[in-house]
Amino acid sequence: QVQLVESGGGLVQPGASLRLSCAASGSLDDTYLRGWYRQVPGKQREMVALITSGGSTNYAASVKGRFTVSRDNVKKMVYLQMNNLNPADPAVYYCKARHPATLRDHWGQGTQVTVSS
């Protein structure tokens, strides 16, 4: 079993920064693809950032240049540094881990990010 727990969400003003963290436990190892998604009410969950076991990254166009995903394989952590947050960014942010062979996805419970002046 794999368990994921996000933290670091909150309420910030436009232009501010937040750093989300995702702690993993269980059978997850450093071969898993890790990433962040976000969802607002009434919309589909969308990919924000992905990072492979080798450190290659992929970002949604809307966050490229502002968000940075990173991982610490020893600690089984993945992070999302979010800079210059704007009114399009509020959502529940979810951490995901994908098994490299079965492609099974594991999700955290989500953390709320709110941007408001």
C-alpha cells in the first residue's frame, strides 16, 4: 500500500508564494512517477507538474516558469514550489504517485490553496 499526505496549502495574497509538500509511506520507491494535480469545483482534475524518477519534469502551460516540482527520493517526498500565485491558481492540490509497471495511481487527500487579496 502507498499512502500520500499533502501539506502546505493556505490562504495567500496574489503574487505570494507557497510550498506544498507530499509525504509518502508504504511500498512506494523512487521508481514511481510523482506529481501534482489540482481541481476546482465543477471542473476536471488537471495536471500541474510531474517529475520522473530521473528528475525530468513536465508542467502545465499555465504554471510554467512560476511553479517548480522537486523530489527527495531518500525521504520519499515531493514538493511544489509555487511563486507569483494568481487568481487562476486557487484549487485543491493533490499529490499523485504512479507505479511504473502497473500504472496504478495513488492519491493524497488534497490541500487547499486560496489566493485572495
